[in-house]
Amino acid sequence: MQLHDLKRKTEQKSPKRVGRGGGRGKTSGRGTKGQKARSGHSIRPDVREQLKKLPKLRGRGVNSLMSIQTAAQAVNVSSLEGVFAAGETVTPAILHERGLIRARKGTTPVVKILADGELTKKLIVTGCKVSAAAREKIEKAGGSVA
């Protein structure tokens, strides 16, 4: 066997050159005209359109204020009736100890006592916000609100 007798195992085949005449012709399989037919075409991602539809929060420091202000945790008079004995003092710290409220980020939150239910025991409420109807029920039972 000599050098001129050697043959390739596979036929020599050059890669198809799309858009260079022959083979694919004219639009080279890109349809017709427009953004998608151009070279280096890029289409905006849909994320931008979704972001544009969201409303802007106007006003100075609106985002920081929303994270600072937290709603008061509500405690009903009926739950105080079941957990406290007559003559005891009700404070946010004691309410947290007895499991009526949850602490947020290690601090006891603002507590508001509401008038749902009945109260028969004399209780002394300090350090809590109290609704007008709840205040009336507490004072009617012989207790006081400070």
C-alpha cells in the first residue's frame, strides 16, 4: 500500500454555510424580515414588562416606615379571665410568659386588650392599650387600668 492508495474512512464534508447562497437561499430559514430575522437579535425578557406593571410606592421613606410599624397584638378579656387570678397585675411581659402573645425579634410587642367575652375577676392592667368597652368591663369587675 502506498500513500496515494489511502482513502478516508468517512467522506469529506464541509459544514453548511447558511445564508451564503445555495442550500437555504434568500432568508436562510429565518422567516421574513423583522427583529427576529436580524443577526445578533435579542428580545427583551418578559420580566421587565411584569415589573413595569407593579405600582410605585410614592413618598419619602415609605418602605422603611412599613417595616418599623407593627400592629398591636390583640388579647380578649375572656382569655384574661381564664389565665389570671383575682387581684393580679396584667402586663405585656406577663402575657408573654403565660403564652397569650408572641414576642417579635426578642422584644415584647404592643398589646391591646379588647372587650370580647366576660370578666368577673378584679385585674390591674398596666402597659397595655385598652379599648373603651374593655376598660368599662375591667372597671365594672372592680379592676383598674393604668
